Amino acid sequence: MRRYWIARGIKIAAMVVVAVFVFGFVVMSLWNWLMPALFGLKAIGYWQAWGLLVLCWILFGGLRHGGHGHWRRHMHERWAQMTPEEREKFREKMRQRWHHCHDHDHGDEPPAGNAGQG
């Protein structure tokens, strides 16, 4: 019975090693196929592809138990404790903030501190 589990563990480890190699190769191949043609970027190597994967994992998916996952959970808890009036007040603040930023991005109105100058 012990040999069965050892053999099974070796098979699983071998599959993981192959999957890791293939995954890095797929990322490298996709980058080298798409990015130079679309954006004029340089081709990358295998280890650069893995560096890119690690960077993406850190920025977008990893460290959920500490980084932005904690922030999201905290915001959900705060939202759950708000009254309907507080929620509407929060929504209105966000609408004003994003509408204000949107107006400046498109040049619809001068920034508030520069009104009347020029």
C-alpha cells in the first residue's frame, strides 16, 4: 500500500512539473505571437514569461488573504452595516467624484481652481 502512494505521489509531481513547463511555454508563445505584432514590444524568453506570470499573480490575483482581498472584505462589512440613507449618501458622493473626474478627462469644464483665469 505504501508503494502505491509513493508511485502516485511521483506521478502527480511529474504531472505538476510538466504542467508548469507547459504553462510557461504557452505564456511565452502567446506573448511572442501577439505583443510584437500588436504593440511593437520585444519577444520574451521562458523565464521572463514566468516573471510576468508572477507579477500578474501579485498584482491581480495573489496575496488575497492580505492585500486587496482584505480591503474588499472590509468594504463589504462596512456596506452591510450602513443604513439605506448612508448607502445612498455614499453612492451620491461616488457619482459626484467620478462625474467630476470624467468631466476633466474630456475637457468639458475647466478645473475648479482655474475658473476665471486666463
